[in-house]
Amino acid sequence: MIENTVIKIGSWAIDIRNGVKDFSLFIKSIVTSFKSLRYIRFRSLYTIIINQTRFTGVDALSIVIIIALLLGATVIIQALTSLPKFGVEGFLGNLLVIIIARELGPLATTLIVIARSGSAIATEISVQKWSKEILAMELMGIDTKLFIVFPRIIASILSIMGLIIIFDVVAFIGGYLIALTVIYIPMDTFGQTLIDSFTFKDITAALAKSILFGIAVPLICCYYGFKPNSKFEIPIFVSKAVIRTLFVAIIVNIAISTIFYLI
Amino acid sequence: MEELILEVKNVKYTRDGVTLLNNISFSLKKGEAMVIFGTEDSGISHLFDVIIRGDVSFEGDVLYKGSSIKELDYFSLMEYKEEIGYLHGDYGLISNLSVEQNISLPLEYHSSLSGAEIKNYVNKLIFDLNLDHCKKLRPFQLSRSEILKTAFARSIANEPDLLYLEHAFENQCYLNIITIFDILKKRIARKDKSLIIVTYRPENFIDIANRFIMFFNGRIVFEGSKDEFLYSQNPYLIQYKTNNPEGPMVIL
């Protein structure tokens, strides 16, 4: 019994080590491919960046706005009704900035991007590999790591950064308007509280998260997209891509939050 | 002496303990069109690994324009692939790009032509191959011959000195792709462009090719000119041409 458990833990640890090693090699190959930038014409990447930004950013706007409204309203209503009970209503602005701008905005936006675009990236690359589109590109002398991964990273950073800003603005303004139906607080008071609470650190933390999420999401999803060797493996690796990107996103979120609280 | 574009020298290629190519040697001159044929698993499909991929290990050497492809680094290998036009039977058209975008992809990526020049050049290729009616369509909306013609246009877009067509014409109606054969004939007439066709149906390329090589069990069992292909009494060739299960080749 104990022996089996030890064996399972050992094999699990070996799997993790091999996975990390393989992912490191993938990142190394991407870094190597950056050297190809001097051989290519940027125009061939430009269209992909535009299309990916439209899909990841613009097309996700509606769902991001709806979720921002709902989450913003929930947080604002809870804060407005609960804080006075503890006599700390003076911290309303700080609390909203911390919860919405620094934590909820980046994480919720990234979760939406993972669910929409992360799964799409992994599926698209898997299918391209299976239908030998990637092989065809390689045989044209196209550096597929650069051509496929690099534009998606750029598009993802731009999209996540833009979506986080929109999420925060909608969550604060829309959430406030919805909260008015439950509890009244003058708009100028609410606005001034928020402005007073925002610090450079909050903006830097949100920015750092958007950049790191923007790199991590396409990187992990592309990694799993390149993995399937047959058609039946595609759903397996797409599922792995989504779950592991979610896991990494939460870890990154905690890590950055901790670093910024310690600074 | 005519200039060689490709030399395959004593190549022995082994994978997972199985010898796939055994002591293969042949060369291709500029302006020459060669048909490589043989049964399934004869080794014709593994030539791709040593000639085109360039990243597998094998004994012997492959020289392209006099330089060994074994010595190419990461970026030189990219440039080598850029110089060779390759078309395989799966075609590999990019599914989210239209016909004209697929054809212009290698030019957009590699060439120093302006956007307008690329457009004009691609439009000419589209016109030559009768693809005008479908140039805005994506691969899933195309017929089989249109897919082949698009992939073919893409493979020659960079004006490669060596064009390598692997099982590209199998399962195609030859009447629908006659424009491809016209372009191939014009290319061969230029004397600076070479062609390798890997196929199970060598007789379909008699009008184009001037050399024929037959593989069996990873070895070359016949090599000759068009006339030798037509009239040789080589037992392997006769068995292949007559589809006879009896002969020197044991077909599983």
C-alpha cells in the first residue's frame, strides 16, 4: 500500500519533471526562432496579429462587459452594505481598487481569454498539425515557431491589457449604476473615493499581470497545440491546454499579488 | 560538364533499426526532370526525409548546388527549404487563408517584392492555373483539383530551382489539372529549373520526365532514360508496369 503510493508519487514527480523539461525546450526553440525575425518580412505576421487581436480582444468584449457588470455590481453592493457594519466604510475605495482593479479584473479577464482563445489556439494548431499545414509551412522555409507563436503572444498581450482596462472601467461605472438600485451613494463621492485610492503600484501590478498572462496563455496553449500526433489526441491535449493554463494563471496571479504586497 | 543541382551520395538511412534507404546514389542536373517510382515501402517516400527535411541523421551525403545539406545550421536550413519547391499529396493548404493568400504566403514571408508586386505575380499564377473563379475561397470550399492547383502555385511562387512533387497527382483527374502539366513543361524547357516527381504512376509523366529511377526495398533497381523506361527488359520494371504479383519483387 505504502509502496504503491510512493511509486505513484515518484512517477508523478518524474512526469512533472519531464513536462517542465519539455516545456523549457519549447520555450528555448521559440527564443531561438526569434533570431529568424531578421530574415522575414513583418507584413506576413501583421495580418495574423490583427486577426488574433480581433478574435481574442474585440470579439470577447461583450462577454467581458457582461461579467464585469455582474461582478462589479456584486462587489460594490457587498462593500457598500457590509463595510459600514464594521465601521470601515472609509476603506471602500481601497477595497474596490484591490478587489476589482488588482485581482478580479486581470484574473476574470484572463479566465475568459483562456476559455475562448486558449482553447481555440490549441485546437487550431492541433488541427493544422494533423492536416500537415504546419509541415507545409516548415517546408516553405517558414519558421513555424515564430510564425505561429510570436503573433499570438503579441495579440494576447494587447488583448488582455485592453480587456482588463475595459473590465475595470465597466465594473466600476456599471457596477455603481447597478448598485444604485440597492443602495444610494453620491456619484462624486464614489468617484473621488476611487481616484484617491488608486496608486501607481495598483496600475503597475495590473500591467505586470496583463503582460505575464498575455505571454503565458498563448505559450502554454501553443505548446499543447503542437503536441498531438494523431487526430484522437487533439481533444486530450486541448483539454490539457485549458486546464493547465488556468492553473498557471492562478499561480501567476498569486505570485504577482504577493510580490506587490511585499514591495 | 553540366551543372548538378542535387547529388545523393551513398545514402544509408536507418530508423528504429530498420534500413529504409540502402546505398542510394543519384544526381540531378539543372534542367532535368526525374521521376522516382516504386512500390509502397520501397523507400521513395523516405527520400523526403534525407533530401527535403534535412534534419535527420543518415550515412552518406546529399549535396545541393555542391554544398552538403548535413552542414546547414538552423537558419541555413530555412533558406535551403525556401529554395526548394515542395508539394505533397496532402497539399497542406492553410485552412484559414484564401486561395490567393495561400499562394502569396511564401512571398509575403520571404520575398523583397512590394505588396503590389506580389499581388500582380500571384494574380498571374492564378490566371495561368485557371483559379480566377475561386481566388477568394478558402480550401474547404475548393474541389480536389483546385486544392492541388493552389498548392502547386504556392510551391512555385518563389521560383524554386528544384521542384519536388511527392504523390501530388494521385487521385486526381488529369484533365482537370492539365494546366499544371503545361507549366511543368514550360519550367523544364527553361533548362535552369529541375524537377523530381515521386509517384506510383510513372507512365503519366513520360511527356515531362527525361530520367526514371525505380526503388525496391530501399535500393535502386532501375535507372534510365525515357526510352529505357519504355523498352527496358529489367525484370523489376516489367513486373511493376504489368502489375504482376510474380517476379523479383515479393509484394506483401
